[in-house]
Amino acid sequence: MPSIAEPRALLRRLFDAAVDSARPDRVIPARLPDPPPGRTIVVGAGKAAAAMARAVETHWPGPLEGLVVTADGHTVPCERIEVVEAAHPLPDARGRAAAERVLRCVHGLAQRDLVIALLSGGGSALLPLTGDGVPWEEALALTHALLACGASIAEINCIRRHCSAIQGGRLALACAPARVVTLAISDVPGDRLTDIASGPTVADPSTCQDALAILARHRIEPSAAVRAWLESGRGESVKPGDPRLHGGEAHLVATPQAALASAAAAARAAGLAAHILGDRIEGEARDVGRVLGAMAHQVARHGQPFAPPCVLLSGGETTVTVRGPGRGGRNVEFLLSLALSLDGLAGVHAIAADTDGIDGSAPIAGALIGPDTLGRAAALGLRPADALARNDAHGFFAALGDSVVTGPTRTNVNDFRAILVG
């Protein structure tokens, strides 16, 4: 195996290849629809929304206007499409006001008009407009409880869709009778359009009863108003087959699988075998770390199921059940658990990072580990198991100088993990 600096640099190149493959200026132009005889309105939400809007502006042949909302720090300048910022992952009043403005943007359109909806990861929190029977503060508290309890993104978004005035297909209804074309960058396991920004422009087969079952499963008691809203069925989302959505189109322009394939191609170009283990791996981050650690041991010691040297790639979205006061987030928690599982195994290096550049709520994408990680930690008096128990993997890797910091990438195809086994 080459020196330690080379594996780390290679892993970072693989991460960069994954992110670059999903940049809006690369994936948007080929999927733009033909201009309509009437107006073109662009609306959208997500961490990539501003970059997506600029890609539309750059390549659109005629007049257009609109509004997109993105997370703080993810803005890029646009000339014809207004960009506003709001908070993520916990919503704020700016996001609620922006969602109201988005609905006003599409009000009163005609059949000859076109709405281009630009959706990406983070869009759910950036369009936090609740139904008339769901108090804003109570919906915010429910979101906080769901994020802390280890619920999956699909479960969280199911509840969001049934408490929303804009998600779950409702934005598409507001656009009618105009044609709606959705361009989405997927950050969700399985690439379900209903889960990308909680599906504001697509039909949703889930129900209010499904949302109540999720709350019961995680032992979360909603407020009386939220429970009454869900039990009454007033929060029901727009269902498949609804004629009001007829003629709408939705296209995935970037996905976790495509990003992993780009990283695999970069690994092969460097002379290494690359194996994609899955693009929708879910579960507790620390549990996934232990499982992939066991696989790396098997590859390194027995050449099964793959012969070394090779790279094991995976994506998806793990979860973290918050137990301590640390800074998270899910990628570094996975990586710290992986390091403990590997226990200094020679020739094994890894990276785990969020492709949007923000892991959890910290402005850090992720981190790197190698065979010397635990030894260097011990020399500094760091206790990795204690850091994991406190959910403080960011603090652990920052102390080692092993954090991966990219700044906002303005795209989002979810978690990226690469384990290099020499």
C-alpha cells in the first residue's frame, strides 16, 4: 500500500468526483422542457435550489421569473429568479414566509403556462407551511422530536406531508391548470419523489393513518391539535390518480447511484477495483459502521467477498438517535464507529461525508480515518468510545485534524462512504 498521504488524497478525489457528478450546471440543461406559449414560472426549494435556478437561467431561451428558497449559505446569484434563504434542518419563520410566497407565485396561472419546480434535499424544512389546523410552533416541536429520535427520512417526511399546506402534492394543485415539470436532485434512499422535499408536486400514496402509526412507533405524542388534524383526515395528501395532476412530469436529474458510479469510475482510473455496496443503506449510523467494519475485516484478511486492494462504496442516509450533548452528525458517527470496529487494521482507510457539505448541523462535510486514527487519538488523550456515546464525533475528528471541510457544495445526493482496503 502507498504512504498514508496517498490513500487519503485518493479518498478525497472519490468524494469530489461524486459531488461533481451531481452539480446542477452539469445535470439540469439536458432535462429542461420546451418553452411554453405562455409564461414560465420557476419555483423550488432545497440546498441545491439556487444553483439549479442559475442553471435554468443560463440555458433558458426565453422569458422566465420565479422564486426559490435555499438554506443559509447556499445562495448563488440569479438575475431573473429570486433566491431567498431560510433555516435548515429546523425550519424558521423565513421558510414559512417563503413557502407562502411560492404559492402566490403560481396563483392564477393558465393552461398555456409552465411551472418548473426545482427540488433537492433540504426542501422539506425550507417549505414549512403548515395546514390551517396545525399550529406552527407545534409542528416545529414535532420536527425536532422526529430528528432526535432516530426516525428515518421517509418517516419524517410522511408526517411532514400530512401536516403541510404545500407538500404532498399541494403545490402542484396550486399551479393548476398550468403544466408542471419537476426537476429533482435525489437525496433520499430509493429516490422516491414523494420524499424529495416531501413531494410538493407529486401524488402521495401514504395516509394520515400512516403518519399516526409512525408517531406511535417512535413513542412521540403529538399535540392535541396535530393529533386531531391527522385523525380527522384533514391533512390527507393528494393521491395517485387525482385528475388535477394530469399532465405533470417529474424527472430525477441526479441520484446517489449516479454519484457512486462516478466515484467508482475515478477509483478504477486510479487502478483500483471498486464495488458499490448499495445506494440506499439506512439504519443507525453506529450500527452501519460496525457492519461495514466487519466487511472490511473480511476483505482484508480473507479476500472475501472481494479481493484487495479495492474500494467499497456506499450511500444512503443513516440516522442518529441523540443520546449526548455532542455535535453529531451521522457521517462522522458512522466513521467513528467504523474506526472502533477496524481497531487499527493495517491498510484500511475510509472517508464518510455528506455531499451537501453539511453533516448534521455542523459546517463540516465529514472526516477521514486510517490505521493510525485510534493511536493518534490515544496520544492526545481522546477516548473514541466516550465521544461516540456523547454523539461528539465532530469534536473527536476536529481534535485530530481529520475533518473534511468543503463549504456548501450546492448539491445534495446524500451520504458518501468509501472504504479503501489495501
